[in-house]
Amino acid sequence: MRFCFPFAVAACAFFATASLGLQAEAGSGTRPRATATRSSTAVPVSRVDPRSGQQVRTIVVAPRPIAQAPASDPAATAKVKNLVQEAAQKFDVSPDLIDSVIQAESNYNPFAVSPKGAQGLMQLMPDTARRFGVQDVFDPRDNILGGVKYLRFLQDTFKDDKLAVAAYNAGEGAVTKYNGVPPFPETQNYVAKIGKRVGKTKKAAENEKTPAAIAGAKDDKPVEPQYAPVRQYQDAQGRVYLTTQ
């Protein structure tokens, strides 16, 4: 009987924990941040109960975070674009580069959380967020300003946008160690993806400007001067006169 009681307590604890996990999962759609959890694995653990001295078996349920889906609200996307422009001007970083990094990192999901623990729009690791003064990684403005400040630091450190992007993905130490883009497939693909996005954005912007530039060139064409016709007349003495009056 001494063994059954601890085991029953452990079983109750298991079902209570599982119930809490299901409740959190059901309510995750209304939570403002990716802090809801659900049960992912159940691990049996054996231990000795300090009171009874009997060996008891418990179930430990490990929770994992659930990231919310990115918002499809056009107003939210427009807000992010405005924040990108603000950060670009503040830290003198290309808005096309910032926008490309956000697309690659989180696809505009402010609540994104990676398996490695990177968070928010620009997927900042907790140490990096603290290092660059981010108070709330799930606040779009705070996250973008911190991420762009980090990008500016990497640009100043490596004097090359390609290396800055590589360091953003693989870390400053890896770029320093290999004296260039690290030979990691993930990082090399990441650098190529960012470069392709930036190039595509710039090309699209140039194509939009070309018709306007042509129209502007036509409008700026100097106007040909208009002259009054020349008239000729002769006086009584036979003298010939030319006039535009």
C-alpha cells in the first residue's frame, strides 16, 4: 500500500500536467506572444520517494513553444515597412538589405521562434538582443532597431555587406575564423538568398524609375524659341527695310 499511494500521486500529476498542456494549446490562438505550450514528449523517470523510501515512477512532460502564424494584415506589413525605413535612416543601412533579412529570417512573423531560440522579426538570439539593447524581442520596432543596429556593427567590423550577412547567420567568430564566408551550406545558401533578394528589389526599383525618367527627359527638352516673321518694305527713295514689328 505504501508503494501504491506515491504511484497514484504521480499518475495524478501526469494527467494534470497533460491537461494544462492541452489547455495552453487550445488558448494559443488568443495569446499575444509565442508563450503557449503543448506536450511534445513524455519521459518516464524513476526515483526514490524520500518519505516512504519506495521507488516511484513519474512521467515528465517536456513543453515546447508554439509560434503564432505571421499576420496577413496589410496594415501590419505596412507598419513593418515604415519601421524598416526608420531603422535604415537611423543606422545608415540599406532598407533593401533589412527587408531581405526580415523576409529570410521570419517572413514578417513578429512572434517567430526558431528551434535554436532566435526570436522575432529579425530572429535575434537572447544574448544578441541584450547586447544591442532590445527590451522586448516580440515588439516589432524594438526587434528591428536592435537587429539593424547589429547589422550596422557587422558592416563596420567586416567592411563588406556579404561578410556582414554571413556573420549575421553564422556568428562573428565563424567569419573571423575562416576569413570569409564560412564553408557551412546553411550560411552559404543564406548569403546567396539575401544577395538575390537585394538584387531583385533594386532591379524592380530601377525598372519602375525608367519610364518616369524617360518622361522626365521629354519634359525637360528645351523649348524651341519662336521668332516673329521678317517683313520687308521700301520707302519713297527706294530704300529697302527689314523689320519684325
